Amino acid sequence: MEQLGLSMVRLIQMKTLKMHFSKKRKLIMKKKGKKKKKRDQRPE
């Protein structure tokens, strides 16, 4: 049971890490690619 709980916590941590990563990457992409703004105007 303890092992399962640990793996669940790890999974959640990985997910949150990925969320933070993708957000940061999107911010960087926005700063870098201002020319591509027209094509990529989908609201999240």
C-alpha cells in the first residue's frame, strides 16, 4: 500500500512538473515568435 501511495504522489508531481514546463515553454515561445502570432491565436 505504501508503495502505491508513493507512486501516485510521484505521478502527480510529474504531472505538475510537466504543466509548469509547458507553461514556461509557451511563454518563451510567445516571447521568441511574435511573427507567428496571427497563425497561433487559439484560446486555451
